[in-house]
Amino acid sequence: MHVTFVHVYVLQESIGDFIEATRENHEASIEETGNVRFDVLQDPQDPGHFVLYEVYQSPEDAAHHKTTDHYARWRLRVEEMMAKPRQGIPMAWLFPA
């Protein structure tokens, strides 16, 4: 499994627009071959902080995600909404086996 936590910090005035754009990206991403999970989380203590929890069956499946039209649309749409650059943190899969 290939897991990435993507931390995104969004400008307060853009939170609603970011959620809508990310919902569209989520809905298309979960239909991708190799996608296991694509969760969108919002920090209750900091509503402008989001974490995208992305799980793909392989690094190749995760790389393919970044070549999709829906990802390109999302990236362009949310670019001006970000308070700082997003940070993707790859994680090692341990459990369940």
C-alpha cells in the first residue's frame, strides 16, 4: 500500500470553496483504479487546516492520480485558496497486513 497524508492550509475566506472543490476531487479519486481510500479531514481546532488521507495499492497508482484531469482541475482551482503550500507526507504501511 502507498499512503500519503497531504496537509493543506486554506485561507479562512476560501474554506467553503475549498471543501466544494475537494469534494469533486474526492468523488473522482475514489473511482480510480488502485484507490483504496481518499478521505478528507478538517481540523476542528483550525478549520482552515485539512488533511487528505490517500491510500493507493501501489506507488504507480498514486503517481497516476497526479496525471488525472480531476486532479489537475483541483490543483488549479485551489491554488489561490492556500495559505501556504500543501505538504504531502508519505507514510509506511504497517497494519493491517
